[in-house]
Amino acid sequence: MDINQLIKNPATTLLDVRTPEECAAGIIEGAVTIPLNELPFRLDEVKNLNTPIVCYCRSGARSAQATMWLNQQGIEAYNGGGISDVYFVKINAHV
């Protein structure tokens, strides 16, 4: 799957796995916020999200961890990398 196409697709769920403090600085409109350390406790919530899911964080490291864990749980998830990368693709979705 092409990650840019997934990010541009309005049916894709963007999952922000940053901390609440990081999210306070801003999130991508429409994204769902679940900090990485809360994912195991909120698995049912994640299972109810539209798939595919594209995870993002500040730099891409935590989103990689989240993606790997979600895939192990049988959830279709992809690593979008850092918030700035995902945001750039999202705002240029019409291109």
C-alpha cells in the first residue's frame, strides 16, 4: 500500500499516538488520539475504528511501535511517521 494514498483517503483513520501534552500543541483535524502507552487498554476502541489505520507521532518511532503492535492484534495499520510528514501529505491531498 502506498502510505501517501492511505493518508489522503478520507476513509482512513489517522491515529495520533503522542502524549496528551504533545497533542495539546495541536493534532491533525479528524485524527483520533490514543497515546502509545494506552493502546493495550483501549484495544476495543481501536477495533471499532475504520481501517486502514495510519499511526503517527512526533518522529515516527512510537508510531512504528504502535503499527507493529496493532498488526500483531490483527488490525490493519500502517506507520505514517511523524506528524509533520502526515500533515504535509494531508494538506496536499488535492494534488
